[in-house]
Amino acid sequence: LTNDRLWEGIDLVAAAWTRRGAPFNYEGRFWHKRSVNIWPRPIQQPRPRFWITGTNGHENIKRVAREGHAFATFLTPWTNAKLVFDMYREHYVSNGLPGGLAFMPLVFVADSEAEALSGMQELEWLLRLKDAPQYRNPPGYSSLDLNVQALRGAFTGRSDAMRAKGLEYLREMGVVMYGTPDHVVAQIRTFYERVGGFDHLLVMLQSGFLDHARTVRNMTLFAKEVYPAVRGLPWSMFAPGGARPL
């Protein structure tokens, strides 16, 4: 039900952004709105694009692609990211707005490898944070098929096992990226090549108890020395060979 409500909500927001003229009523299964008439109107025309996140909900990813929305996945090993990115590319249908693929790792850039490792050990707090059981799989959040697979043990302990292998393994898989600027650039390019490309790089540069000064240094090095070296990577699917900023 949660997933169905999401898609109906997207339909409502799209209607509110694009309908012109008199206010309209919206009567859906979950959403009931009277006299919808937003003002001011969005600057983006015909409407802003939708960004939708996911990891392994394959039917949902196919729907995101068929409706031409942007798809993002976070803290995902490159093997899984390639699977869902290929699935998106296979089913993508343009809706007249740029769709695209986005990825976000944890990133720490420093002047030395030792300092980068120290910073990433602090950022890693996020990966070790334990969610309360009631928040791990809310009713309706995942498909029935995925829940059946989970009950059969398909995903049992997989994330914990991956984390237990340590930071070097997580770096090899692309979940975290850390090092000197040149080293981080190389990690981004390696991930990009392994997954067949992506269009938007999102980076998480602070979490947990990482202090202000180290956060600012991390952000500064990324902005000045890493981003300029990767922003020319081409779009993964919409303009082959054409350099566009990540």
C-alpha cells in the first residue's frame, strides 16, 4: 500500500504542476484534494522532474524507467548498482524531461591516505547505525515478491556481512570512496566504468561525529580537486560521447 500511495501521490503532484486554468479536484484511492491550484507555478517547464530512490525493488525500478523519472541509489555495491542501472536503461522511456541515473557513496578526501582513512572511519558511523526493527521494512514498502524472498533468507545478514569485511572491501565495492584527491578521482572513474556509466554523482561528505573543520576540508578538496576531474564524464545513456557535468 505504501508503494501504491507513492505513485498516486506522484500523479497528484504532476497534475498540480502541469494543469492550467481553473482549480481541479483530485479523487484517488489514497489522496482526496479539493480545489488544487498551486501558486506560484514552477519555473521548470513543463514541470520539474521527479527523482526516485531504490536499491532492489525491480518492478519499481522498471516503472521509474518507463515513466522517464530520474533514478538514484545510495551506498550500493557496484555489482548491485550495475544490475539496477542496466534494468533502468533497458526499460527507459522518455517523457520529454531528462531522466537519468544517480549514485551516492560516502566520500572523504584528504591530503594523505592516513588522514583519509581516519576521516572515513568516522563517516562509517552511518553504516553501522542500527535501525529499530519497526523501521526496517514498513508494511507496503517492498513488493510481495521481495518480502517472500526475504522470508526465505535471500537477504539475511547480507548487509551486515558486507560491513564486517571492513573499509577496504567497501571501497573496492564503491560504497565508500576515500583517499587523496587523485585516488578518489580514480575510484569514481572505476565505479563509473564498472556500472556502465551514470549521470549524477551525489556525495555524502559528513555524518555522525565528524567535526566541522574536517568536514569543511573534505568538502573543499572535493569541490576544488575532485569534481573538476570528473564533471566531464559523458551521460551514460542520453548523449553517447557527449561530455556533460556529473
